[in-house]
Amino acid sequence: AQSVTQPDARVTVSEGASLQLRCKYSYSGTPYLFWYVQYPRQGLQLLLKYYSGDPVVQGVNGFEAEFSKSNSSFHLRKASVHWSDSAVYFCVLSVGNYAQGLTFGLGTRVSVFP
Amino acid sequence: EAAVTQSPRSKVAVTGGKVTLSCHQTNNHDYMYWYRQDTGHGLRLIHYSYVADSTEKGDIPDGYKASRPSQENFSLILELASLSQTAVYFCASKDNYEQYFGPGTRLTVL
């Protein structure tokens, strides 16, 4: 069975600093990977997605992620965070089977301080 | 305009009571899903459906039923609500590999 691991439950950064959130997945086939963000008491919003091709994908609000098949990773980055980036970030795996739902990591709570 | 809507947005239910959560999508997607989210965790799949009048069990179906009367509508039913079912419930529809989520329903069982 597939799985997603986000090793950092909480990350605290200063406004203007860079951010990296780690994600490791376990799946023997071709993964389809996503990063979703959840703001307090809101639903999930898609930040970016990776299906194939260039391993670095650009998302909304200056986020990007890099896929590594050799490391089974899909890390999220942002060069300069803003206080409004405070949220919970989920790394998500889809294995491509139309019937399957998504496999979620436990999430990383990001707190940005001024 | 929101493509996946859920009702109600929040609900307080009593233990042993029946609860129905509704989801409506205008994406024209075949696949629909129900997830639950517990505080501080990701989402877990309860039930899903790929065609009207048919539902399938997900990873944690116990205590839940689902109903898909049409392509647009997908309901989650708790016949006998329990304290452990207090959570936020999300509905989603899917095209190819990407899922589109509704705003969630916050259910509190007392």
C-alpha cells in the first residue's frame, strides 16, 4: 500500500525567510503528487501538482516543489514567506487508479512570525 | 462559483441519532468521495462513488453509509452517530488524478 510521510509536524519561520517542507512517499509505480494548503477553518486548496516532466513545478503564491524519483520525495519550497502563509500544508499522493482516493500525509503546520 | 458544495456547514448531533451530510457538485465528474479529518491530521477516505446508484467502501467505512442518487449528489449517512464520529467531513469530486474539495462540514456529536 502507498503512504506519505511528512516528518515535520510544525515549522516556525520568520517573515521574509525561506521555507522548505519535506515530503517522502512510498509507492512502487508512477506517483501523482500534490501539495494542498488548509487555512484555519477552511477547506483544502491546491498549491501545485506533479504528473510528469520537469521535476520542478511552480504553484500559486510563489510556491514550488521538486520531485525526486530516486529519493521518493516531493519537497515544497518558498523563497520568502509572508505572515499569510501560516497554515497547514499537506503532501498528497494519487496512484492514478481512477477508483482510488488520495493518500494524505499528516500535514505540517507552518507558523510565520513577523 | 463553487463547484463542490456541502450542507450543512456545521451540525451538532446527539449520540445515537441519524445524521445526513450532503454534497453537490457541478463539475460533471463521475467520481465523488467522502473524507473525514480529525484534529491535527490529514484526510481519510470513508466512501466513494464512480457512478450514480453505486457506492464503494474506502479505508474507514465502519459506521457510515453513502448514497449517490445522481451524478451531482453524494450523501454520507450516519445511522447511529457516536462520539468518535466528531470530525470535519470533506466531499470531493475528481477528474483524472486531481480532486476538488468542498468547504467541509464540521460535525459535533454530543
